[in-house]
Amino acid sequence: MLAFGYAFLYLPIALVILYSFNESRLVTVWAGFSTKWWSALFANEAMLSAAWLSLRIALVSATVAAVIGLAAATCWRACRASSAARCSAA
């Protein structure tokens, strides 16, 4: 059952990657293997700029989430270790 769950999640991603190497503009027609769409992507400066911006935003948000999660876990652990009255006052 777990394999079906993973297939449901990862098979569409694998198909998109596979069809990105299609020569044809149509997804339904396989015209042969080509890297022309990837070269067009890397030649497009606006796309590359947007991708790098997305990557920087993801890195910053993941770092902030990790710091907030670490602080919350530290506070939660400190509250569990101390008395209940001390936690309810805060």
C-alpha cells in the first residue's frame, strides 16, 4: 500500500521530467529525445533569475522555520522540566 502512495506522489514528477526531453511541442506525441527545451530554459535569463530568487527565498524561509522550531522546542522542553505554575505564568 505504501508503494502506491509513493507512486502516486513521484510518478507524475518522473513523467514531467521524462517529457521535458520530448522533441515535440505536444505532450501527447513523442517525437524523439531532445534537449532543446532545456537549452531554451538555460538561455532565458528571466527564468533563471526567477529560479534563483525562489531558491534564495526557500533557503531563508527554511532557516527561519528551523530557528523558530528550535526556539519553540527549547521553550517547550524548559516548561516541561520546570513546574506547572511557572509555565502557566508565562
